[in-house]
Amino acid sequence: VVVVFLTMNRPSEESNTALIFLILINFFVFIFRNDFHRHLNIGRTYRIYDGDISSMILSMFYHIEPGHLFVNMLALHRYGSELFVNTSSKRWKSFFIVVLSYLVCGIAAFIGIELLSTYHEYQWNQRVNNARFARKCNHWICESINDIWGEDISSHFTNAWADWSTTLANMDVKLSMWHFKLIYRIGASGVVYGWMGMRLLTSWVSPHHSRLNTLDYFFLIGTLAHDLSMSPVSLEDLRISVFLEGDGIDHSAHFLGACFGFLWAFILILWERISNFRFGGWSWRGQGRRLGERWENEELLRQREQQRREQSRLLNPRRTNNIRER
């Protein structure tokens, strides 16, 4: 009922309906998460250790703190309106594109987190391999034992010692890696930052969207730069973020969501341009006019002025005839 009431005056704007639909789902999950605890409990949300697609989707709509929810929904509505409502392309105004962009940006942010965790594992393995190489036994006794045994038996003992010593010496790093995998990641922040990345690219290259002003550029780029600086890319950054400077914010999900949103917007813009090419006698053309936002606003003002003049002539026919006689 709320969706119909808010969109009844703009029936053609499917994107506005989709935005309100997504926001209502977020509020529904927040309000009824305790009533449907079996299906909407935090234990079903996403974490790297045992997460799947269903947990990712739940996490994209799951909020615990009301402040977190309201800030995300305000940002979602702001950037969603600029991307999908205030555009001259009907393809971008599609209900399906809005919902798909929400899911793609959210899931891609979590996939980016998994890739970052894989990079942490790679760095740890490199550290362990370096320790194994440094502790490799090159003594003649070890070589003699290896020759008698027929294989490098001494490396089994030196590698085990290198693994244990490296783990004990870097226990804080290992605990940080476990923490990174076991924490539950909730909220629509990955989607919001994904749409922020989409907004940056559309402002630069899309003919269907308006341009951002200097203040918006400064805010978006400054925010992304802060999240990048706070993202635990290296193992040392991960240790510091967990034990020393942790603020409970998933900065890496923010930045990675923006990166994937940037890529998703590029795919949509490329699809828009390719679909406008004509192949022989058949063409698949976009329904939106390839015109800027400012042009459409000026066109709307001209149409309103023309209607006002026509109504003025109809209401004052005597004045119109006098003007013609003169």
C-alpha cells in the first residue's frame, strides 16, 4: 500500500518503485528480525568461514542498529535516485535493473572480501615458506640421512619446526586472520558504496546522467580514499585493524563494493551503447534518449511555458482577436 501511494503519481517510474521496495525490505528485516528469529537471526548472515549466496543476500538487508539502517537507507535513496530515477534512459529506470544492481553490488562486495582473505592466506604462506627455506638443514648429517632414506626426510622436521615457530612468533597475525574469517558482516553498506562507485562513473562518461558538482566529487573520492587507507590489505594492516585501531566498520567491504560498482556501471553503459548499434535491417535500440539531464529539465520548462501560453489564449479570446486586428 505504501509503495502504491508513493508512486501513484509517477506510474512510469519503475525505478522509484524498486527503490522504495528495497528500502521497505530493509525495514521489514530490521523490525521483524526477532519475530522471525529462526530465519532472520544474525547466525544466518554472511561470514567468510561458511558463507554462501543465501547468507550474502540476507546480510545485504540485515541491520542491528537503527542509526546504521537510517544512514544506509538515506544514502541508498540519494544515490539510487541519481542513478535510476533522474536519468534520461528508460533502461536504467527498469525495476529489474535497480534490483539487479542492488544484488550485484552487494554480492560482489562479499566476493571481494573473500578475495582479500585469499590474499591474506597467500601472504601467510609466503611467510611460512620463507621460514622453511631459512631453517632448511644443509648439514652433511642431514644430507646423509636423506641419502639413506631415499628422500628429503629432514625437511619434514625442519618444516614442522618452521611452521610452529612462525605461528607462535606471529600469533597476533594468525588470530587476526581467523577473526577476519569468522566475523559476521551485515548491512547494506556494500551496496551503498557500490552505487557510489556507479555514480562516479556515470557522472564522467554517461550521457544519461547529470554531472556531480565539485563538493560531491570531493566527498566521494575522500570517502573512498579513507576506506582504502583503513582497509587491511597487508597482514600488518590486518593485525593493527583488529587489535589496535578497530572501529567495527568494514572498510574493505566499502572500498571493494565501490570498485565492483564502478565495474558494473561500466558494463551497463557499454551494454547501452552496444545495443544502439544497427545490424543490417534489425536493430535493438535503447528506449532512452541519449540526452543529458540538464537538457530534459530545460525541455520540460519549455513545454510548461507553451502550455501556459495556450491556456492564456483560450481564456482570453477577445484579447487575442484585438491583437490580431492591430
